[in-house]
Amino acid sequence: MASAATDHCEPTAQPERASDTSLSDQAAPHWDRMSRLSSVHRTIDRFLADRPFERGPWLVVAFGVGIAAWAILPDVWEWLALLCLCSAAVLLARLTPADSATPWVPLAIQGCALMAAAGCATIWTKSSLVGAPPIARSMVVTVAGTLLDRQDEGALGRIRLVMATRVAPSERPIRIRLNLDARDDLPGLQPGAVALMRVRLVPPAPPMLPGAYDFARAAWFQGLAATGSVLGKPRVLQAAQTTPSLLSVREALAAHVRANLAGSPGAIAAAFASGDRGAITPADEQAMRDAGLTHLLSISGLHVSAVIAGFYLLAIRVLALLPWIALRVRLPVVAASVGALAGIAYALITGAEVPTVRSVVGALLVLGALALGRDPLSLRMTAIAALFVMIFWPESVLGPSFQMSFASVIAIVAMHQSAPVRAFIAHRESDGRALGLLRHLALLLATGVVIELSLLPIALFHFHRAGVYGAFANVIAIPLTTFLTMPLLGLALVLDVAGLGAPAWWAVGKSLDALIGLAHMTAALPGAVTLLPTMPRWVFGLWLAGLLWLALWTRTVRFYGLLPITIAATIYALERTPDILVSGDGHYVGITGEGPNLIVLRPMRGDYARSNLLEMAGMQGDVVTMDDWAKAKCNVDFCAVTLDRQPSRFRVLLARGTVVIDELALAAACERSDLVIADRRLPQSCRPRLLRIDRSVLEHTGGLTVDLKSLRVTTVAQTMGHQGWYPWFEPRAAPIHSVPVEPDHSGSPRAARTVTSKGLDQHGRK
């Protein structure tokens, strides 16, 4: 009976289930999509669960991405949109059902979104708190104020002063930075003194060209509203109080070092001991930069590590000789405390710059790990140090110092934690001492190469240069500095207490002579420095993303990072050098593509403009003025050149005079030209075929570059937002984004289609 009843019920139950399924499919088809989405989640969850990696560093990376996004996004509404987007991502991740036992995807979305929002909010908050609006215009005024800082730059023959003062017409208190000729220096010009001086002030300079150094942003976060120079001799109104200070200790230490070591070795030894780089000659600094050794001149991880390691080893060795202490106290803890105090004192004496503080924080974490018996070199420790720096100095993320320091540390830690490297350096009983030494030397060279490769995109993005022999030079220079120069320098300072430091100073000088000789020899090698044009920001971001993926993952999945690195490197290798470069004031104009030298409109009055133009052009030649260039036809007021850029030729008219020109003659000359460039305002009657770049345009765009092949114009203002340090009326304006060009019968370009941007027409007019 039961069987019959069951058989009888089955036909009625089956259609009911089918009907329910059909109604469910028709009523809620989105549940299938949710099911498929959950399946994707489970796949990603399994991917993350099966491949162990450090989760903490990725959260710190997200914090840094939030900081970078604030700098890239142009205005407050987009910053708010970013915060809202992060909040929405957190909310959606919380509401998404997680069937997996390890819901990595929702947790990753929540963590990264929260950290990105926190990074954006952190730098936004600091910008609002410390930023000083720049002065409105250049001016020559007499100011009286309190000196806040002083830096002697003997190699350049000047003194750099920072002063708190008031400037008309607003009379608001501001901080200004001034250059004083060393011949006009006074003994009383010390921090704390009140001085009166006549000065020429200018707003902090924006980038000269797209991709150049942004001093205006750095000045904003330093609280500087103006920079300038002192005209004539200043006058001390009130002397500074003669109380001991870290600055006086630093100056006395630098003077003591230079008194015992003359010339270049003394200047570099003073930089190592006190952080004072003012006495280093430009030739030595340039050689160190070209050899890839300039990081040795700034107090950072290498110097801090040498000091802390020296005190740590000295403390643990001395205390081990005292049985009463060695049997009652954990020596690693005491030695770590001694090393930490030494590192903090060294940072304070050398000025407590951000790279030094960053290095001390990382070293303190390593000491803490040693005291606790934990692994001192880990990506988690590196991430904690980076997060500490980003919380207090979020703007440092945008600069090369932070990026290069942590890129090198991450590269070292990731490399030495990889299984092949661990197997390579593992101790083998069959190895002799010589073979073991060769293995460690090979690892040292490989580490140098890995560091150079990790720093390559950063150097290209910020400095537009890459050293070819830097890895090999560092293999010699880093051990020389760490294990010979720094210990000898410390020994010399200690022995000077008893007046016995002369032999140690002689040894320090010889080691620094070797370092300086290595720098000059490496810099003089053919092809030692490669200059390349500006790297687009998105290419730089793609390259960094690949490097981070390569470093923060483990096992074979890490090699997926080679794909974005390869793509970014390929795109950058194909990047064209712009044909025309125009500075923000229109005074300096450079033309590329005419041989190894850069053609400039007028002679360079200083090395700053010359080096910027050459670096932005990615050229290693020299500069040649148009007066000395056969293709240019110049008179007192104008230069006319014809640039052959197949399949078109471009006639360019460049103004360089200041006298009044007949408007009809100027209008006729403009009509015959494709581009007109001037550092003054031109009348509306000047209508070139393609583009007019004059003072009225440059006020809105800043410096710019022109690619004649595509007529792509890249401006400084395109990379600027509405942050307080940028003076543009229309920060994102650009004359022309793209103008496809077709040659006409005369060989001159004819615009097939003109695409203009906000505020400017095809003639560069407002």
C-alpha cells in the first residue's frame, strides 16, 4: 500500500516542482546572474587561498594609491566622488553573500577600499592644515621677520634662509625662503634672530615643462609662500638667543669634519656625519648622480643602518664581556635599545629629514624583531614602516625619495625571501670558504642588479635618466661606505676626544677618495647615462603595479607581474620625443629632431633651464642657439624656421624681441606661419594656420610641448588640479589635444579636423 501510495503521489508532485522552477526563472532571472557572480567569487577565493602571500602590504599599497589618486584627480568634487566610491564598494562587499569558507574577495574589497579612502583623506587633511597659499605676483619689497632656518651652501657661494614675515598688501604671516650671497653674510644671521632686508620674491615655481620637478607642490607642504633672493646686505635688528640647539650642534660637527678633511672628501664626510651637503661641489654631485651613487649623499637607510648596526654590535660585544650583566639581562634587548637611541640621535643631529626618519622607523622595527626573536626582514615590517611615513608625511609618496627607498627595500626583501635565493645561499658542508665567499659576492651583484631594475622606472619618471653601470658601481660603493668609511668616521670622531684622531681621519680621506674616484670613473664611461623623454603617468603606474605584483606575491603567480612591466616598457620605448618645448614664461624654447643638439631660441642664462630642457627632451647633446643654426633665419625681433616632419613641413615663427612691431606686418607673418611662439602677448590679428602660443595662452597652460607628427600638445596645466599651489585660471586647459594633419600641395600642413579644448580655439585664442 505504501508503495502504491508513493507511486500515486509522484505524478502530481513532479509537475508542481517543474512549475515552481519555471515561475522562478521567469520572475527572477537576476538570481542566475547572482549565482554566476558567486561562482566568480568562489573561483577568486580559491585562487587567493591556494597561493599564500602577505595581505598586509597590499593594504598599505591601497593607502598609497589613495594618496596618489588625490594628487591626480583635479578638484574637490572628484575627491569626494572617490570617497563615495570607496564607501559604496565597502557597502556592496558587506552585502554580497559569501558562500566560501574563506571569503577573501569581500574582505579584500573592504580593506583596500577603506585604506584608499583613508589615504585620500589623510593627504587632503594635511594639505588643508599646512598648505600656505603662494603670493599673487612677483615683487621687490623690504621685509622684517624672524629667521627660522639657515643652510650654508659653500659650494654654490650662498646662504639659504627661511624667514617668517609679513608681506603687503595682505600682511598675512607667511614663510619665505631666500638665497643670500655668501659675501653679504653676517655673524648674527642665525635662527631666532630678527632681520631686515630688501628682497625679490616670486611665487614657488610650477614645473617648467610637463613632467619636470614640481617645486610648487613641495613648497606648499613645507609651508612656503614665496622664494627669492636678498638684494644687498641685510641688517640684524635683534640677535638670536645663544641657547644650544641641534642646528648649532650640526653646524659645529660639519665644521669640525671639514677642518680635519679638506676638499671633496671633507665635504662628503660632513654630509655623512651631519647631513650638511652644502660644501659638495656641483661636479662631484653630478658625477655621483651619473654613476648611480647619489643616494649615498643623503642620510637614509644605508647610513642609519651602519650607525645602528655599529652601536648594536659594540653594545652586545662589550656587555658580553661582563658576566654579571650577561647572566642577568637579555643582551639582544639591551643592544637593540642602545642601537635605537643611537639611530634617533643620529636622525636628530642630521636634521631629521623625511628619508632619515623613514629609515629610523624601519630600523627600529628591525631592532624590535631582533629583540623578540622574530624575522627582522619581512614585507610586513616594510609595510608598517611605509604606513607610518605615509600617515605623517603623505606627500612623500609623490616624490622619488620615498619611492626609491621603499622600492629598493622591497626588492631586497622579496628577493632574499624567494625559494631559489634561499636555496642558493644555504650553507653546504661541502663548500669551502672560497666558494662560500664567491656565492655571496654573486648574490651581492645580483641584488644590485635587481635594485637597479626596480629603481629604473622611478628614475626615468622623475629624472628622465637611467644609469647603465649603477649596479656595478654600487656593488663596490655600498660595502665601501657601510663597512669602511662610516666606521672609520665614527672612530675618528671618538678618538678626537683624546686628540688621537689624525690616523683615522687619514683613512677616512683615502676611503672617500676611492668613492669619489669610482663615481667620476663610472660617470665618464661611454653610455653611463641614458636620457629619455617624459614618461606618461599611466605608464609609470602600470610599471609600478607590475613591480609590486612581482614582489608581493609568492611562487609562480608572481611572474604574472612581468606582463604589465613588459607592456609599460614597450609603450615607453615607443614614446616620441616632442618636437617643440616651451617654458611657462615663453622665454625658453627648444627644438628637437635636428641632430644630437637641442636648438634653443636664446642663450641660457643658467644651468637650471638648460638641464630642464635637455632632460625633458631626453637628449645628451649640448644646446645651440638659433643664431648659430643654419636652418634659422633670425633678426633682432624674430626667428623663422621650417621643420621637416614627414609627410609635412611646418613653418614656425618665434618672437624674441621687446620692441613694438607693426601690427599689419605681424599679421602677415602669422598668416604665413603654422605655429607662432612668443613670450609676450600678441594681438588678435595674429592668426597662424594651426597654433598661437603667447603669454595669454601660457598663463592658462604653463609650459608645454608640441608633437608635430600628431599635433598633440601636452601642457603643465593638464597635469594640475585645483590644489592651492597652482595659479591657473583654467587648470586643465590645453590649446589642442589632437589635430590630424594632411599635407597640401605646398608641403605645409593643412588641418583636416580640429579638436580644441576648453577655453581656447584652434589659434590658441581665448
